[in-house]
Amino acid sequence: MTLQTMLRYATLWSLLVAIISLIVVVHISRRQMQAHLYLEVGKRFDDLLNALPPGVWLARLAPETNLPPPTAELTSNVHRYFAFLLFMYCLADERYLPPAMLRILHAGIHRTLVSPLFAREWSTLRTEFEPYPEFVNFVDALQSKTAPSLHVLAKKFATRRPGKVL
């Protein structure tokens, strides 16, 4: 075996190692981004929970309790929740949210949106979100209990071209 042949094999092996390394780096980077996304979503949701008065979540968990009276602060905080939900919807639309996260989010979102308090506030805030008709239809369907799960929506989004504006 000549020196030139050995250099060719060495070059081929180094190229193969470089390609494998690149694939591994891309995979690790993607997993890190998903982990960061999980943490960021959790942090934002925790901020929303802390911003709303405790009675709001009690009304969500026990719908037979009296609803808190409508106030500007309550409407503003519920608006933040719907804006957060729109953000999640857009992330799902762009296929940034993994199916496991969509399954986790769906149960809580559905239970929240069908609560009398959030239904009442949605009737006030609905016009704010009309520039996003697919999102409005999604919330309306969830509140009428006819919506597909976010997981089903993720499959729907996977079949169409990403980047479509809602």
C-alpha cells in the first residue's frame, strides 16, 4: 500500500467521521432546543398562573363556584392566557412542538377553555384574535367540545406546508 492510497483512505475516514459528527451535533442541538422550549413554556405558564387571582383557577377546577366579577385586571390576565395559547398554536402550526408536549398541553387547555370563566372572557376577547381565524375556530371548537386534540392538529399541520400564516 502506497502513501497516496493511505492518504485517500484517511481522507475518506475523516470525511465519514465529520459527516457522522455533524449528524450527531444536529440531533443534540434539536434535543436541546426542545428541552429549552419545554422549560420556557413551563416558565411562561407558571407566570400566567401567578398573575391570575387564585379564584380564577378555583373557578376553573370547580365550575359550580361563583365566578369572580369581570374586572379590567382579570380580562387583561385572561387575554395574556389566550395570547400564550395563540403562541402555542403557532408553534404547533410550524411543527416546533413535539407531539408529547402537545398531548400534555391539550388536557389543560381544554379544561381551561370550557370553564365558564374563560368562556365568558372569550366572548369579550374574541375580536382581539380575529386576525387569526384558524385560532378563533380552534378556541370556538374547543369550547363547544367538538375540537380535535392538539395532537391531531399536529398531524394535520405536518401534512401541509409550514409557514402558512394563521
